[in-house]
Amino acid sequence: MYVEHFNNIPVTISVILILIIIFTLYKIGILTKLPCETNIYEVFAGIFTHIEFEHLILNITALYVLSRLEHTMGSKSFIWLLAFLISFNTLVEYIFRIIFKLKCSIGFSGILFGIITWEICYEKRINLEIILSIFLIVIIPSMHNKNLSIEGHFLGALSGIIGALLWKKYIY
């Protein structure tokens, strides 16, 4: 059963392996500088960067739980969703870092929030209740830890909402 499930989520497994490899490169000292400059490459690289084991494990666990989407929508569609979320999130965070001088944001959490909000918005009609729910799932975790990037979580959630609207209109 487990092997069959892993065979149905190759994109999720690949992303998890990439996150583990990059984390390991930081831990063994091959990578030492955090990607926090205001250039598009570093904003992109920050999405895959984790320096705390707990942060990595939480992101991997959440991604694995969300792999149900890959299983139901298929790997091809799921990789397109991830590509959109990562690209959109990178571009918007890059622009926000320039305009609003945002602090550095690292980790896959923003993309996870994008997947969650994409699923909520794609499956249901967007209304005030949905928007409030999204706002709460972004704000509450950020209130408990001052090191969490509320901006990164918000931009990820925003990319999920926009992605769902575009997906409904142009893709399915």
C-alpha cells in the first residue's frame, strides 16, 4: 500500500528530496550564505532553503499530507500547479522586497500555504468565510513565532488564490 502511494506522488517525493539535499548542504557547510539578497535568484532559492531541522520536518510533513492533491489531480497537473505557485510567489516576493524592503523569507511554507488556499478556492466558491479562513490560517501560526515570515505566508496564500481563479478560468 505505501509503495503504491509513493509511486503515485513522484513530484512530492522529488520536492521532498530536494529540500532534504539543500538542508544537508547547509548542515555540512557546503552552502553557508542564506539567499537573502534582493535578486530574483535568491528569492527563488529561499523557497527551498531550510536551516532548522524542525522547520524542514514541518514543511516535509505538510507537503506529504498535501500530496493527496497530486494523487487526485495527477502528477502532470500537480507539477504545473507547483510551477505556477513557485514562479508567482518568487516574482511577487521579489517585487515586494524591492518596494517594501521585506526581510528575508526562507522555507517552503509559502508554497504550502499556496497549495492550501488553491485547494480551498478551487473546490469552493470564494466568499467572505473562505477569505476569513485563509486570513486566519496565515496569521495565527505567524503570531506564535516571531521568526516566521507572515509576508511569505501571505504571499503564498495570495498565489494560491490567484492560481485557483486562473486555473478555473483557463485550465479546467
